[in-house]
Amino acid sequence: MLFITKYIRRFWKPCRSLAIAEASIIGLVAALSAVFLKFGSGWLGTIRVNSSYLLPPWLILPFLGCSLGYLAGFLVERLAPEAAGGGVPQVKAALANVPVRLSWRVAIVKLISSILTIGSGISMGKQAPTIHVGASLAAGMSRFFPTSPDHRRQMIAAGAGAGVAAAFNAPIAGVMFVVEELLQDLSGLTLGTAIIASFIGGVVSRLLGGRTIYLNSVIGEYSSSFSIPEIPVYLLLGALSGLFAALFSHGLIKSQKLYSRLRISLPVRVAFAGLISGLIVAFLPTQFRDNTGLREFLIRGDSDILTSAIAFVVKFGLTLIAFGSGAPAGLFGPSLLLGSSLGFLVGSGASEFIPGIVARNYALAGMGAFFGGFSKVPITAIIIIFEITRDFNLVLPLMISVVTSYFVADNLAPGSLNNKLLKINGIELKEPASVEEILDKLTAKDVMVSRVETLNADMSIKEAIAAFSYSHHRGFPVVVKDKLVGIITQTDLLKAKDKSLSQDTPIREIMTSQPIVVTPAHNLSNLLYILDRYGVSRLPVLEGNQLVGIITRGDIIGAQANYLNGKNTPVGPQHQPSYVVYQTKAPSRGNGRILVPIINPQTAFTLLQMATAIARDRNYEIECLQITIASRNASPAETEVNTTDSRRMLSLVEAFAEKWRIPLHTQIRVAHDPAQAILETINERHIDLILMGWKGRTSSPNRIFGNVVDTIIRQATCEIALVRFSKQIKFSKLSKGKLSLPPYASSQLKLNRWLVPMAGGPNARAAIKLLPGLVTLGKNPQIRLTRVFKPNETKPDMSVIEEAIRQLVRRHKISTEVKSEPIKSNSIATGITNVINKERFDVVIIGASREGMLKQAIGVNIPEAIAKGVNCTVILVRGAISNSQSVH
């Protein structure tokens, strides 16, 4: 099976002939999904209408609307949040390279939830969901085969066009909708694929679903008439349609904003819309219980002025209520019904003054006029009505009313409604950028690899070679006390070999001194010029004195590709960005920053003591973060919070930092998810080390350390230190009252005896780098480096430990006594636990790799096993990683 998949991927290369074949498949699948949506919602709607005749309508209609609406919202919220709403804005965003997920999963959830929504009687339509489904199916197919960004966009557009064609049985309208609203692209391949997909979608839908998808046999042998005296009436119809279309657009936006302020879930919102719709429709004439039947009733001319007026007012209001809820259905259907009722009213009124006027003609023209003014696609609107009716006599009235409606609506509500809806959700569409514009727009901050691995200038050539062997990097920044002094590359090591330099020679002798550096604000054009001008392959990025990242040519190329291709968001509900409601900043005079999230006030002060010790040793600044959780149904930026207690707590932290002359910054963030708020702080504030508390256990299934900590370990690029405190530590609690600040290196901690297990992993250096600062928290500290080996090993390899001791003594200038002694045990966790309990160590500090921290070895979580088996303080350390190594 794997061989077959690889063969298909190699065979299916983007080219014109295969693009046509792919468009054909997309058209067929989109048509089948449209027919399924039509019959599924029709079957469910028939059950609902028939039930209203057998049972009291005031009871059964609200019940079905509420229950089916809740089920539709529940499916969307749990399985594919991207399926909410009509779907056209999402498709348009995806075609503009915005990271909006379109996939087979979205298509399936959208299809089922739309059937439930429309079948529940909610005043929404099935046409926009068909477009969303077609585009999502095309996106899923293009993701399976190797395609270029342009090819993928063309296939998504073809899927959307096929959706329009299948929804209206109007192939030409499908093509025009792609050109007029989605892509604005007239290239040969785009038009070709859109035409093929739309043609197949329209033909298959017509064969399987009847002449039209909703008018059935209403449009048939009848042919409209048109006379010169009717032109002013059609102009009036266009003006009124444009006016009400503009009001409709404003109402839709207000409705969505209003619902966003309500702290209720999507299922409850959709259920509320279904409940209100069912209650109102239950007390109206029976024609209102079937949206399709009501539209046919108006077009046949069986209605009267009063019924048409009621239909217009009721559908206008119910559609606003339904749309704001986020129901997974569209607006095309309601807009056509509103247009037909408005057209019937205008035609009926004009017939009193101009003999021979047929209200039905105006109902059809009103459909196109309202749709064109509301959706801002006049040509598509004209073609849809023409393809449905195939009546040439209707073309001129359509053109008059649709164009007039478009100009009036665009003056009263300028711009695309889809673009406005996207802007509400924080997505602002712009014209596609050229490569030159991308180079000018993106900056070093957008492209750089943060949390760069560095080497110390006093490191020997031998140690540098070992560092290169552990890493995939071809060059490292060289620092002295965390201040950049040079760059060393593999080429420099080869030159040192040619010169026969001693392996003990410090790398400062062979590095490139005074490297070319850039700031985060440099754009890509400047970066490329500097790379070419000076013939270098990497550029350190400095913010003040702090090294915040590094950039290579590959990073720039990757950024361009990502920008052109777009990125897909993860599956599942997405949190809105956190919002900073309070912030203080100290002078930035350090070489790096430590982040201390204050989650548990009981341990916050002790963590701050540890952070202060590290900051004094490394010349770092401290960033303290407090997080207030907002409801998932409210925007963090709009959530009202009381920061009095948090600010009082942070003021105590500031007093402690001021006493020890450590630059300290504070902030309070409102967020949906604490882990996301921490990650955003790490990126925005260029954090080098995060120091967090850890319970030492978790009850969460499939979690190693807990939801928040696991997310931080997977995605944070900075160094991470997790601390599980001993129960014997007496904490100085940060509280609302006064706090007597204990002296630095308080005896409360009693961190005197330190055990550091080492196995030569890539993060061993990170654990060693923390020791010089942390050991100052105790009095007369003692350090023991150890390694667990099997009892059958006669001579354990202690070279890693010996090298670590040399680093501590020579590079970190540590004066504390350091010993080394191996541990014999068949189990790492058992061996370390037994030694700690027997010799009464105060702290065990484990330098574990990211994989070691997140994977269980033979069913045993080693860090958790150690934490459960000992009473001492446990510190888990993971070194910094590049952006490409983080797991999302």
C-alpha cells in the first residue's frame, strides 16, 4: 500500500492535463455532495413540516429547531470549528493564502451539520455550504498529491465554482463567481479548471437532482414579457433592493458582533436561533414552514401583498438571528427569498398604475437584484437567474435592476461582506503580494530562528567539534558572558586542522571576530543584500545587547515559500490571542531574560528566589507573568478583569527584585489558555529561560506533566526548567497582606546537597549551566555528578562527567566542591531514587532531552517515577531548541 501511494505521488505531478483530470473529479464529487445536501435537508425538512400538522406547531417546531440546531453546533464545535458559518469567507481567505483549514474533515462536518441546520427550519440556505464543501474537498485532494501553491489555489477555486454550479444548476455562474468574487484571475488554467469543474458539477447535479436545486417545476414553459414603460419600475426595484441589501449587510455584521459578546457556546447559540425561528414560524401561515415552498409560492404569483410583506420582514429578522449564531449554513438562499418577496411587492404595487405588469417577473428580477447588491457579484447574479429561468426576455430587466442595486448597495455599504466578516475575526485580506513586496514586508523578526545555541569563547576546539557533532547546525554564535563576540563555522574548524592547532586551543583564536549583525527590524531585502555583500551564510540578530536569533539563506527562502503557500492551522478549536491588560518594564540592561509564570502564589516567591540566583549569575533580566483565564466564548481583548490583587502581588515581586538590583518586568495577560499565553510571552519578549513549578505528577490521560507544561515543552524554543519542590520547604507565600522579604539565599530552601545524573545527552550542558547560579541558594553546597550503568558493566564510561566537571571549574568558575561517582542499577529511576533517599540529597537536577521528557520508556515515565519516589526538590531541564524542532 505504501509503495502504491508513493508511486501515485510520483506519477501525479502538477501539469495542465492532470489539472483537468483533477478538476473533473472535483466537479463530480462537489455535485454528489450538493445532491446529498439537497435531499438530506429536504428529507429532514419534510419530516419537520409533516410533524407540525400532526402535533401542535408551537411545540414541535421550536423543539426540532432547538434540538437539531444544538446537534449541528455541537458537531462543528467538537469536530471542525472551521465549518461554522456560511463558508464563503473561509474559502476566500484560503485562496488569499491565509492559514484557514480546508480539508476533507471540514467538508464532511460541514455537509452533515448543514443538513441538520437547514432541516431544523433555521432561516439559512444550502448554497454557501455547497461552495465550502466543494472547496474543502478540492483542498483535501490537492494536499494528498504534490502540488505547487498556485495549483492548489486553482483547484480550491475550481471546487468552489463546482459548488456554485451544483447548488444552482448554473455552470456559467460557477465560473463567474470564481472570477468575480474569489480569485479575480483570468489565466487560462484557472478558467479552464473552473469551467470543467463547474460544467460537470452543474450537469451531474441537474441529472441527479432535477432541473434546479430548489425551484423544481415552477420555472418551465412560462416566458416573461418586458416593455419600455417598466424601466422606471425596475430601476425602483433595483434601488430598493440595494437599500435593503445594504441594511441586510449591516445587520449581519451587527448580529455577529452581538453574539460574540455573549459568553455562550456555539451549540447553544445555534439552538437559540432554531428555537426563535420555530416559535415565530409556528404562528405564521403554513407556507412559512417550508423555505423552499415559500419561495415557489412567491414566484408562482399565488401570494398577495400582505403575505409577501410578512415574508420579507420575518425572513429578514430570522436570517439576522440565525447568521450571528454561527450556524453552519449560508445566506444565498435567504437573500433570494428576500429578493423575490421584495420584487413581488414592487410588481404588485406597480400593476395598479401600469397595466399588464406581471408580479412574477419582478419576483425573479428581485431575486437577482437583492442577491447582486448583497453579495457584490452583479454579473454572477444575472447569470444565475438567467440559467435558472433560461428566459432571454428577463435579461434586460435583470441587468437594469441588478446593476442599480449593486451601485446603491456599494455606496451605502462599500466593500465585500465576506471581507468584512473576515476582518471581524482578525483576518484582513489584501492584494496578493509579489516576491519583491514580500521581501520588503517580512522582517528579521518574522524569519529568524529564536533561542539560538551558542558556544563560549573559552571552549576548546575539541569541545566545539563535539558540539557540532551533536547539532545539525553548520555554525554557532560565540559569546562571552552571554555577549556576542564572534561566529564559528565548520570551515573555521577545518582551517584550524590545516594549521595543526592544538585541540585545546580556545575557539576565540579561530572564530570570526566582530561578526556582521542585524536587528529584528531589518527586512528581507536588506538581509539578502548583507548576505551577498559580505559573503556570509548566517546573520546574528541582536536586540540591544541581547542575541535574540539567527538567520540563514535557507530561513529566508523558507519564509518566502510559507508566505506564498500559506500555512494550515491545527485541527480543533483555536484560541484567540491573549491580551496584555497590565505591564511594567525595567531598564533593559541584561543579556537575556528569565520568565517566571506566577500560577501558584504559594511557590511563586521561592521560584523567584531561584530565578534571581540564575539572573545574577548570567546577568539576566526577569519577566514575571500572571494569567487571568477568560471564557472560551469571549474575546480576551473584550473581557473585563479586576487586576487589583494581581497588581498588588506583582508589586511585592518588584520590591524583591529592586532589593537585589535585578531588572524585572511584569505583565498580566487575559487568555483562553494559559499555555498559549506563556508561549506568546516567550516569543514577544525574547525569553531565554522559563522557570515553572511542577506538581510531580499528572492525572490527565495521555499527558506526561499536565496540559500546560506538556504544551510548553513541545512548543517553547527557549530553555525550560521545571521545579517540583520538596515538601520540607517552607514557602514564603505571596498574598494580599504584607510580605517580609527573607534575605537572599534564605535558609528556608536548604538546597545544599545536589545530585546531577548525566548520560551525555544534548541537554546536559543546559543542566550544568544552571548549577553555578542555583547552588548559591544553599550554604556550603556540595555537587555530585553521576551516571547510572548496568551492574554487568565492568568499567563505566565517565568521560562525559569528567568533561562536565572541567566546564564547571574552568568556564563557570565554580568554587563549590564537585564529585563524581557512578550508580549501579538495572533501572535509571530506581537507581537515582535509591541514592537520593539513602544519602539524603536536597536536589536532583536532570538534564533530559525533549524526547526523554515526553516519551515513556517501557511504560515508565522516568521523571515522574523519580518525583514520586523522593522527597527532595526535583529540577528537570531542557535546553533551547530551534523553531523547526518544536512540535505543534
